[in-house]
Amino acid sequence: MDLKGRSFLTLLDFNKEEIRYMLDLAHELKAKKKKGILGEELKGKNIVLVFDKSSTRTRCSFEVAAMDEGAHVTYLTNSHMNKKESIEDTAKVFGRMYDAIEYRGFGQDIVEDLQKYSGVPVWNGLTDVDHPTQVLADFLTMEEHIDKKLDEMKLTFVGDLSDNVMYALMYGSAIMGVDFKAVGPEETVCDPKVLEVSQELAKKSGATITISHDPEDVKGSDVIYTDIWVSMGESEELYPVRVKALSPYKVTTKMMKDTGNDKCLFMHCLPSYHDFETSVAKDMRDRLGLDIREVEDEVFRSENSVVFDEAENRMHTIKAVMVATLGR
């Protein structure tokens, strides 16, 4: 399959067969790396990584994956883009110097404009409304740990119904045939357009896409997935409101048992507030009396938790995206 020259802005730009190809390629590249076999698929390529939001996994994944395949990488933050220089002008400069662009930041329109004006592949490392590379890593992890095909699995996201990772999971599930349920409070509202598009795609794949407000509505899940309750760049003033609304949806040992599946995986895109060993969680507790932990530490550290396999798989799936769209 030839995806060379394609951008990776959202899973909605790809069909089931194309996503399957990238997942299969990720399995292949991961197996090679485990054997110490690195490639030269990106040899001589120059890639710029533009970060308007902080990052651990995304930056490390793109850098390691690129270097594994022979590419050169520039990490760029605090650039003039969208400040002293328009996105259009910046994109045209990037296109003259680089073979591909990764962007992690705010509006989806930014990655779309980078694609429009640069003339080179653009990869979405996260925006306010989407996180497609995360979902490829999630699906790879699910395939490694669950003895079922993707279109036989049931994935339940618990938490904020307007979460960007949730939207990306909904898109991916709808395309790949995964039964997807989002469980969260009525105070957080799923974008009606996201739901409509996903449910329409699900008609073709055979998936079911549903929304529930009952925190006990998790029976039959193969995966319980959650995310932090306040995202990067959002106001601190949201913490009291979100904690009040989302505390009933914290992932607990009881919730995992309520699935009726003792092999149910716990997944999380990370970072996670699962204890008070972070400055943010400590500060919210000590200064405002808030418990912002979205998952119990016992669940996070349990045998059912595959969060660090998931984190590693960010690198393998991102490598697959880069090789598929730039190397092969």
C-alpha cells in the first residue's frame, strides 16, 4: 500500500485498510527493533518537530523513531509562528527546509494550514480536538494483550466526554469496528458532530458508538480507558468544577470488577494523576483540598494496567506513520 506523501492529521483521513496497514507496519518495525534491527527508511530526511505544548511521550517517540530510521530532527518551540509570522509564511519556510513537519499544540486548523501551505507531509502530534497517533498506539497495545480481533473488542472510555483523546478513540473505533462506549457526566458534552460522524462510519464497520452517563455502565468491557480531568492549557479555575463532575467516574478497583472481565485492561494516554507524587496533584490537594486523581493508584499499578506498554507503542506506531508517509 502506498501512503507516501500523505499527511496524518486525523484518522478520518484514512480508511480501515490504510489504518490496518500502519498497524501491521508498526508490529513489523517493533519486532525488528526488539531484535536490534534498525532501518534506513528515512535516511537523509530532515524533520521539524513543532511543539506549542509540553510533551514527554510525543517528543521522545518522534525523535527516537526518526533517528532509528536515519532521519535528522529539529525540535522547535517558542518559534515566531502565529505570533510575529503567519502560519502560512512559516509553513512555506518549513517546506523549503524540511521533508516533513510534526505539530503538537492547539487548534486543528493549525495542522491543516501547515499541510495546506508547506507542500510536505504534516503529522498531528496532538491538538485540542484530536490525537490520532495516540490511538494507533492504543490499538497496537490492545492487539498485543487481547486475544481478539479489533472488531471483536469493546472499548470503554470513562471521563470527560469532550476530551480530545476520547474523540480520536471514537473515530478510530468507528473506522476499525471496535464497539466504543463513552461514559461521563452530563456536564461534559461530546461534540454532536464528532458523534454523528463516528456513528455514520460505524454503520460501515459494524461498530457501535454510544454515550452513557452511568458510571456503572462498563459491563463487558475489554478495556477501561481514561484521561486526566483538566488538559494542558486549560484554566486552573476548571479544577473544582471538573472534580465535582468527574469524581464519580474515577477508575477504581470496583469499576474494573464491574466489567465482569478479570482480564479487562486499564489504559491511559498519560500523564496520569494516580497518586500525589506530582507537584500539580499535591498543590491541588494542599491548597484547594481537591483530589484530582482520575484513577486509583491500585488500578494504575495493577497487572491489568498496560499504560507503559501503551507509552512505548507511541514510538513504534509513530515510526510506522513516518515510514509509511515519508519513507516507503
